[in-house]
Amino acid sequence: MAEATPYPLTMMNCGREIHVDEAPDRTVSVGQSATEILYALGLDDRVVGTSVWFTPVLPEFREANADIERIADNDPSFEAVVNKRPDLVAAQYEWHVGPTGSVATRDQFQDLGIDTYILPADCDTKDNATGGDGTRTAAFSTGSVYKGIRELATIFDVNDTGDELIDELKEREEKAISRAESLSLPDDLSAVFWFSSPDGSSDPFVAGRLGAPGYMMDKIGIRNVIHSDEEWPTVGWETIARADPDLIVIATMDRRRYAADSVEAKRDFLHHDPVASRMSAVKNGHIIEMDAHAMSATMRTIHGLETLVDALSRMSFTR
């Protein structure tokens, strides 16, 4: 058995020292990843509000999630969070709760006696002060996801549950990588991950080389045609078409902030745009749909890896 959490707890989190006097009773999550980790740790009875959703909650958490207020589909207001009287705000992204937080700064919450915790997957090896969605200073690894699980388990004193969850995810990760190695994929396979686009005439948000999609491609042996260190740079379709990726991975989501959030809009664009429709991936039907949340640095990244390997196992490639 893991040791019990020694309170009061002091921990460094995303460049800030936090102090937790006891296991939180009332938590608001700002970000789907934080929400689902709390649920996976069996802490749904400590969650009083959720926000920032991209896709439906994982099936195993539907029942628990149904009883918890969703205070916002997207970014909640500071007042909406505070009105839930939380003793902890657990955030997925630093830009929601950080130095220039779109919801509030950590100091604003601290002034009200509310602790904050940001998942390290969004700040370890990442500079959120540059680039639209931050810039990676080194490649993302699932170790930062496991770190977030372990630290939240420590904060809530559910350390054994945290260890079990990490072991389960690591086993799935290893199995997916082993299965990919057995597929004998072409050595020069290339891909682009398309998250969304503001409208049909705008450059798409695509995955840079060091984020979660970059991790998936690296583990499987796929070359990312995008070389930016930004998390989600905008790159013109002419540039992408010149690189002519073998695979296009498109994000599926319930969010409808941008015109190309829907997978139907993405597919329609790829098949009818005069530039995009000429790409080999489109002509060969090598378009893979992936849960948008799995494309972010989250617990679902493992599911994204499994999705990618499963899709590749059903494809044939000729050179």
C-alpha cells in the first residue's frame, strides 16, 4: 500500500508552490482532462462543478457526471467558479488559470482562500507565454500525464487508486506500441493532425511536432510533416499539400466554436477544396477520425494511440 498523504502538503506546481492543509471536499474542474482524472480516481463526490468540454465524458463516467453541474461548456466566468464555493480549482490549461488566466489568475483564487492546481502536462516542457496555444520546449511524454494523476491522488490522499490507474494506462500504452511494431508499416509514413479551423478560408490548426500527436507519431514511427514547436500552429493548406502526408488525422468533437469543429465539415473540405483534395491521403481514403481530447496532452492520449494503431491495422500502403 502507498503511504498516506502527510498534511499539510506542500508541492511545486507549474512554477508555483502550493499548500494544501487537507483533502479538498469541493472541487471545480476547468478542463475535461482534470475532470476525467478526478472521476478516474473515484473523486466524483468531491467535484461540484465542471467546465471546458470538447467531447462526451468517457462512458464509464456518464452516471457520475450526470449528477454534477456543468457550469460552462467552454470557459467559465470567475464568478461562476467562485459561486460553487470550491476549496480547490483543478485546471487542464495554464491559460485558463495562470499568470494571465482567461478565467482568473491563481492569485485571484488564492486571495479568496481557494487553492489551484494545473495539470503538469500543460506546463512541463512547455512555454505558454508564446504561440497561440503555447510552445513546447521539449517533447511531450505521457510521464507528465502520470505525474498529474499521481499529484492529484496525493492531494486527495487516494494514492493507491492513483498507482492503480497509472499502472493500467502504462499497460495499455505498452500494448499499443507493441501492436504498432507488429504492423510492419512503411519506413517513410507521414501524417498531419488537423484539430480545427476558424472558417473555410482560414489556415487550419494542426499539431506541432512536440505535442501529444507528435508523441503518438514518434512511438509508431510516423513522420510529422509539421515542424513547428508550437502546440497547434496554423499552417496553410498549400504548405501541407506540398508535404503530401500519407495520413490525415482529423479531430472529432462536440464543441462548435469554429466552423471546422465538426468532422463533417472537415471531410467536406478535404474532398472539395481544390488544393486539399489533391493530397494522397484524401485520394487513398487514409483519413482517420480521432477524439479531439485524445489529441491533447491528457489521459486520453493513450486512447488516441490505440485509435491510431487500430486504424493503421486496417489500411494498406503501396509505394
